[in-house]
Amino acid sequence: MTRYARQDTTRCPGFLLNSGDDTGLPRDASGPRVFPQKRIPDMVFDRSAARNILALIGGCASTAALVGAVLVCGAKAWLRDEPKLAHADVIVVLGGESGQRVIGAAELYHAGVAPRVFVSGQGDCLLIERRLVMAGVPAERIGRECVSGSTMENARMTRETLADQHVNSAILVTSWYHTGRALAVFRKVWPEVTWGAHGVFPGDTLAKSVPIYEAGSILAEYVKRAWYAVRYWA
């Protein structure tokens, strides 16, 4: 015969301990179980708080996108400065873009705007010089300095290199959104010279021809302008 273990019906105050009712929940005086309240962990985020955080992030992103769009759309009015000169003593090509700047400088030279071309900037100055020759500018009409690494250094090194060559007027060739800052810097460093500017659209590589690249460059130019204003013009 199979024996079954006898159930332990021993009761402790407020608890039922027999195996038939093993919940271990306390009973009140009348008998029914009293279920304890569950405690919500302190680190659990409330859904409404999470929604508020997401809404805040979305609002900040939308505001940033709107401000960026305004800055990009207004760049031609706020960043561009291209005073024209019918004739100049030299065409100064700034490094950093070896495609459209070369074409722009070569077009000015062949149009008879200036008899000489000067290349300023480290990194691609030799490449720009070679491409100018390929574009029909005689090598003996091209000068260069391959040391400067910023717009301010471009201006200082250009003045130092051309100081004894009787330069009274010059035309800067650079990206259109860079013309305003470049002109301001060159005028500050070499105020005796009358400066003009010829802006081009970047595009020496496929990546630079994508509109989003230009938009990024425009926004970066605003930052550079602010930096130059604090460092050099304050």
C-alpha cells in the first residue's frame, strides 16, 4: 500500500504553512489572504518621461536643421564677396581645391585679366601648378609658395613672396563661400594692394560635387569666420 506523507497543518501566526496552501501569504483575522503591494523599482522610467525626452530631442534636431538650412540658403548673401577687377597685376590661387580653382584662374589668365598666376598653400600647390600648365598657362608665368596651411598664412606668405614684385592689384581665386573671409584676411595683411575675387564652385572630385558636401563646407565656413573674428579681428 502506498503511503502518503501527512500534511503539516501547523499554523504560524498570520501564515498558512501546510503543503496544500503553500503561498505563504499572510492572513488577516477573518481568514482571507492579504496580498502585499508590489514595489516599483526606482530606476524604471515612466513612459511619459520617455516621451518628453524624445520630444525634446526631436525638437532640438528640428531646430538645428532649420538653422542649418537658413545658414546654407543665406550663404551667398552673407559669405560671398566678389569685387571684380578688369585688370590686375597677379592672380592668386588659394590651395585646397585643385579642380575648379585651376579652371577659374586659367580662364582669367587667358582673358588677359592678369599676366601672372601665383599659387598659395601647402598640400596641392604643385598639383595646381601642373594643372595650370595643362590648362595653357606658361610655366614661367606661374609662381608658388607651398608652406602656408591656413587663409591667414596664405596672405602672409603671399605678401612675403611677392613683396618685391610691385604688386598693386590682385585677384583671389577660391571657393565662392570662402571669398568673403579670404578678402578680409588679405586686405588686413596687405592693405596696400587692391583686391578682387573670383569665386568658383568646388568639384575637383566626385564627392565634392555632391550638394551635401557643399552644404557641410558652408556650415564649416561660418565656424571659421567666427574663429577668425575672435582670434584676429577682436
